[in-house]
Amino acid sequence: MDFKVIATVLCISLLLVLAYGEVKRANKAHLAWRLFASVIAVVCLLLMVIPIKYQVDSSSSNKVNLITEGVHPDTIQKINGALYTTDRQLAKQNTSKKVTYIPDLSYFLNINPAYSIINVYGYGLPDEELLTLKERKVNFYPALQPDGFAVAHWNQIIKASSKLFVQGVYNNSSSKSVKLVLKGFGADVDSTTVRVTGKFRFSFGDRPSQLGKAVYQLIAIEGKDTLYSEPIPFETKVTKPLNVIVLASYPDFEYKFLKNWLFEEGFSLMIRTRISKDKYSADFLNMDGAKSGSLNAQAFKKADVVIADEEELNSLSADEFATLSKSVKAGLGLIIRKNMTDANSSSRIKQNSYEIADTTNSQLKLVFPGDSFKFSSLPLNQRKFLKTGLQDQVITKETSGKVLVTKRLDGMGVVLSSTLTATYNWMLSDQAPSYHKYWSEIISAASRKSVSINSFQLYPRFVGVSEKARIVIQQRDDKVPAVLVEGVKVSPRQNMMFPFEWDVFSWEGKAGWNSLSVNKVQSSFYRYNSEEWKPLKAYELIELNKVYLAGLNKDIDRKSEGKKEEKQVSIWIFFIGFLFSAGYLWVEPRILAKNID
């Protein structure tokens, strides 16, 4: 028989015995009170043996308040409950209200599993600590974004005679205008004025005449006061220009602007445009030696990238296409401009694609995943996007998530597919930095990998002194590269999906330029002081937390939908009730009844 049934039967039997004894007692004084006390005593005894349990929404669980850099002192005073932080300095600074320092957030949460809801105040947590918040709901209360440079981008490695672009966003909440100045080699290179109250875009350009490493300054001036002076490190190199072949089925504005940009950037270029079925015209720019428009193995061997539209690929002869395919497998990069007129057109290069219905939105906003560069809106009513497979890597997408450019390995080479056909609209809208960024990244992603490594990617972009730096390296083969950071050997880690890609982690370094050696090829990267680019770091941290926590909370809400948490009424309440009732039954015949007698 169930224990609860047995306990209930015994308690009822006890109650009947007590009630019978009270009724049969000679002294009938306080009979009603004694019967009531007997009932309360037995019920409390039963509820101590069989506790009352109830269910509540899981959202009513324990909460922990976590403050981070940027939180306002007034906000700290208004927070109810205990305060914690992972910032040692923040714990020392707040003396008006106790703030407990947490040296290891992951360990703290593991030993306190009851904390299922976390309130984060300030600029937010770095990405390493955000990963420890899985399976917990997080409420983020961001601090106000500070004045200063919220966004800044520039090409950190430029070719000799190429242009340096510096663009970004400045946040100004004051009632005074701010002058922005780009300064290099002791002289003002470019400047603009930011109006009062709001966020304003800026764009500067310069063509440095000096080779090697240099550091410009991006300065914000209000009246006679210098608000910010942030470093713009870059390196000007004399590099061997990439050899690009452009195959066009017909002349259009996209090819015209691309041809001019490739020429100005110093690329060696052959552009072949089909005139009729068996006729074409060929232009050669920045090229020495014999020039031929033939597409043979020798021409593809010299090339680093081929840019072609889908129609022209379909028009190539069988021998030309076979030679191109063989060259791609040997390391040549291929960029395909997808056909916009027919979603179901046959293609020699298999790539699923689809069209969406016409929209009234005539502005396309692009992003490179993992890159915080802010593209200017592209005046274009984009209707066609790409579907991705397991072997596809997304290179460019719309802010809504629709894919525009994908990358797929093909032997030692790569094939990029793109549905963007009118990037020249950036140039017509005077948005050259966005055009430059797009085509630089696309060609870099597709180009033939050289044995020497002249470029790399650094994460985070504004890595500070003694902070962890992740350096991503690409090379032609899958051999383990020899990597030295500031003369210290580090062990590389291979990308399982792209075997020619490796990354290393390093904490070594000093403020300013730091050395990087890969297979005895020397390069450099820059580490920033802790006070440099503080508003920008705060803005990026806020945005990182908003995006990550929104996705995390959505997943937690879906998992916990309808989920209840069981709680129990404290047995001490019933123990006290039992104690008072039993005490009354014991005291009444000894004291109260005697007084009545």
C-alpha cells in the first residue's frame, strides 16, 4: 500500500481517537477549542509527513546580477540583490555597494546551478564568457553608448600607389559640433565636421607615398580640446600583382567599372568579351610580354583568378571548359556571376539557386560573416539568392540572412558563386570604400594560394597588450607551417574543413607593431594600448552581446516553453502549527480548566 495512504489512514484514526476522548471527557470546558486544536495538530503532523508541493514557471528561478564595464553608478544603486562582477577593477571601484568579484564565471555557475537567470548590466561580457551562459536565460541591460568612434575600418595592407580608405561612424551626444581629422606624417590628410547629437558616417582617403609600416592618427576635436586620438596602423607593400582573367558574354556597366578598378589597383588583367558565337575582343592591362586571348593551360597557369558570368561559361568550347576545370582543381580560383534572367537555366557549374518575388526595397545591405565592416546600402532591387549545401561556405549575405556569395572547394582551388550583378552602383553613389572592400574580399577569397604568406587575419581586430590574439593563416598546401610571434614559436591548429587554413593563439607582444614569421616570411600586426579605441570596443561588445544573447534566449524560451519547476512548502510552518496545537492541548487541562473550576 502507498505510504501516503497509510499515513493518511493513521492520522485520521488518531484524529478520531482524540475527538472521542475530548467528547467523553467530564470537563466540557473549551471543548470546541480543544477539538479545533486536535484537528490542527493532526493535519500539521500529516503535512510534515506528506509535504505540500506545487509547480511554478521556471522563470521564477533564482537570479544573479552581473555588472560589467560601463554600468552607471546610479544603476548599481537601483539593483536589488547581490552584485557580482568578473572585472577585478570594477569590484574595487564600487565601495558604496558591495560587489563580489568572480575570478571564473564558468566555475561560479557550475557550483551555483540554481542561478538559471542572469541579469547583465553595462557593456556586456566578452565572447569567452558568453559561451559559459548556455542553458541559462540572460537579461541584458546595455549601458549608454559612449561618445566617440563607434565604427572604424581601413585597409591595413595596401599595395604601393593604392589608396588608403578610412571610414566609420562617430557618435556625438553633445550640443557642440566635432571636427574629425585624419593626420599622417605630421600633416592633416583629410577632415570633416560632425554635427551635434547623433551618429554620423565619415569617409577619408589618402594615397601614401611611403613604403613600409606607418601609423596615421584619427583625431576628434571639439573647439580647442582633443577628445580622441586613435591610431590607424597600416603597411604599404610592393607586391606582385594578381593576374586576373575576366570572361564576359557581353559588355555591361559591371564589367566596365570592374575593369577600371582592377587597372587602378594594379592587377594584371585580361578581359575577353564575346561579340558573336566565334568572335570576341580582348583587352590587356598592366601586362608585359606576349598577349593572347586564347584560353589554354598556359594562360590559366599564369592566372590567379578567373571572373566569368554563367552564360560565358556555357559558351566556352568543350576543350576550353575542360582546361579551366582542370586548372581550378590545380589551384586556380573561379568567380561565377550567376545568371539573373533565368533561375532554372542550365549551367556547367552546378549550384542551386532561386528567385524571390519582387520587393519594394531598392536598397540592399550586405555583410561579411565575421567581419564588422559597415557596407553602405547598395541601390539594387535584388531578387535572386543562393541556397547553400554542406560543402558551401557563406562569403557574403544580406542582413536578413539571404545568401549572395558562396565558396566551395574544388580540388586545390575554390569556386565562388555570386548573384550580385550591379555592384557598380556603389561607385555611382560615391561609395568607393564599399566597392573596394567587396571586390578585395571576393578576389582574395578566390585567388590562387601562394607558397609565401603575405596576408593573414587577426582576431579580434583591436587586440590589446597581453590579450589573446587569434591569427588565421592560409597557405597553398596542408603542410604544418612554422610560426613565430615576436620570436616565440607557437603551435598551429589545422582547419578540418579547409586543410590549407591554420590558426595560432598568442599572448606575447607589446604596444605597437609586433613581428609575425610564417615559414620564414616576415609580417607584422599591431597591438593597441588599453585606452585606445575604447568607445569602439564598447560599441562592438554591446552589439556582440545583443546578437548572441537574443539567439540564446530564443533557444532557452523554446526549450522551457510549458516547463514547470516543482517547489515544496516549508515543513517548519506545519511544525510550528503542530507545536502550538499540541501545546494548547497539554496546557489547557492543567491551567485553563483549573482556573474555571
